[in-house]
Amino acid sequence: MGTRLMAQDMPLTSTRHSDIVVRPVAGRRELNAFIRLPKAIYADDPAWIAPLELDMRMRLSKKQPYFRHAEGEMFIAWRGGEPVGRITAQIDRLHLQRYDDATGFFGFLEARDDPAIFRALLGAAAEWLRARGQRRMRGPFSWSINQESGLLVKGFDTPPAVMMGHARPWHGPHVEAAGLKKAMDLIAYDFHPGMRPPEKMRAFIRRLKDKGELTVRPLNRKRFNDELNLIMDIFNDAWADNWGFIPFTEAEIRQMAQELRLLVEDHDVAIAEWKGEPAAMTVVMPDINRLIADFHGRLLPFNWLKFIWRLKFSGAPKRWRMPLMGVRKRFQNSLTGAALALAVIEEVNEHHHAKGFAGAELSWILETNTGVRKIIESIGAIPYKTYRIYETDIA
């Protein structure tokens, strides 16, 4: 049964009545509508790249590891029998155990250019969360902070990198008009060939390497699972004190291993050791969005052959994304820590520079993480996209 959300029923401030009906997704046909709704919203946006429908179905499946510690619901907004918006509401028990802040989340937010639709969607998500004891709503996270995070509020004219979102310029203002406020911004940096650390830092790194104190190596694929566990151990330690951080679970790491094994080559990973101790790492991956732009979300029946060819044999892609980078906490905020971070970035940069890459995105970085931002900006990388996390009280 659908729920007609009139202005007086909504927990968020409303300015007018609406004929919008928001109801949970029921059945395969409505799931298809949820997945395909963005095609209408972005039909005239040249920067948008349709996600693969097969991948979206996997992400939305309740069988994925996220739902071993979370619950969620998908909603569609209907007007006159036509889907005009979508949203999810979710509760992550790992977040609640870590922060004990009665905060639930929303995600997968898309809607036509109408503030009433956004208000109805956000109202439905808030109602679902409040009924389950949550007092604050934050997002968008699709589904979690370890997946696609934030709403694009700057950088609409360029395509999104792999595992990063896109939005129309009206999304942010309509979310704010519904009463949500900024909680945090996430910054994406644009990185071009030829960008290098300052020469003094490069000389310092060379001296450390010459003395044998600092070594940098690629992934050892023969020990892939062990290597991935090491990477995630460094990541979880490095990010433990960051805003909103939730560690990856063992099941999520295993799922990541399956995905990365197909996409990542040995030299897409750099692990730095300080006096024999693994201390920093980075992982880059091909920006496959550039490879699937003409697929219109369809991988089957024949686009998968094009994808494999473009990925492995055509010399593409020429652009990559760095989704993971971390330095163990005990080295952070020190010259050694900066050297470790720059060393792993430089290692993958040199490898891809030799292969003729055209650019990269380093994302995302918390706006408040000034230490890492200074390191990245010292290379010459430029902030070019901003993704915003919003929140509101719903008690």
C-alpha cells in the first residue's frame, strides 16, 4: 500500500501541498523503475554516465555483505502513475555501535526538478528511520560511507569517476529547501600527468630509500588475499579517527577482493614499508566509467565483450581513480608520514605515466583532513568536485 504524503504529514518543513505518492519498492517491475529512473533525469546531461544495471542490481541486493549489519528500504515517488524520484533509508548497526548517536541514513537520491518531490522523498525516509528509533538522518550514502558517498554540489560539467556519483544542479538546493543542513564536504582532486612532489621532498624520499629505511613495492598477486588484508588493515588504522568512519567487515573485504582482482594490476597498488614495517598504501583502479559511457547501462548481451576488450587490449583506459590511500596513525602528522604518502602516490604515478595515462581523480578526501589535503595539493592536484553530506534532526 502506498502512502500519500501531504504537506501536513511530513516531518520536514513544507511550503505547499503535493499530489505525490511515495511507497516502498514492491516487485521486479518497481525495482526496474528504481534502477532506470535516473535515465529520464539525466537524459540531456552530457556529463552523466549510466551505471551498469547489472551492477546496480547487485548493489541493491539484500544479499550483499552490507546487510549483514544493516537494514534498509527503497522508495519511489510517483505522480500520476509515473516515477519521478527515488530514495533509500537505511540503518547501519556498526555505525550505531561505534557512535551511539541514533543516526540513520538515506541514499540513492534522484528526483526531477521539483522541490515537492525532494520533500516527499526525504520525508518518507525520515518517517521510516524515526519509526525505528532514529533521531537524526544523514546522507546521501549509497548504501554506506564505504560505498558511494555525498551529493555532488560542485563540478557538474565533467563525468563522474568510477564509484562516484553525479547530480543535477538542482539537487543540492532542493535538499536544503527541505530543511537539511551541511554536515561535511568530500573533495575530489584532479591529477594530471607530470604533476610531482616538490623537489625537496623527492630528494628526501630518495635519501630514505638509499638508506634502506623506506621501500615501496607493488601488489604480490600470488598472495592476493593476504595483500588485500594488509591493505585494509592499514586503511582501517589510518582512517580510524576520521569523521563517520566505519571499518570494512571481513565479508566486505572478500567482496572487494573479487571486484578488484579483475580490475587491478600489480602496479596499481603500492605498499610502503618503513624499516620493514608495512606503513602506507594506495590503490588505484581504471576509471571504467569512461569505458562504458556508450553502453547506456547495458552490459548484456554483447557489451561485456567490448568492456573486456577496452579494459585489457585496446590500451584504454587512460584515466584512473585513487579510491584508497592511507598512512598508519603513528606516522601521521610527521615528515616521515608525508614521505610515506607521497612515496606510494609517486610509485603508481610513475607506472601509469610510463603507460601514457591522461589523468586521474584522487577521491574522496574529507574537507577537514587538512594534512592529507596539503600532501595532495603539494603534488599540484586541484580540487575540482565537491560532494556534500547533509543531515537533519528527525525526532
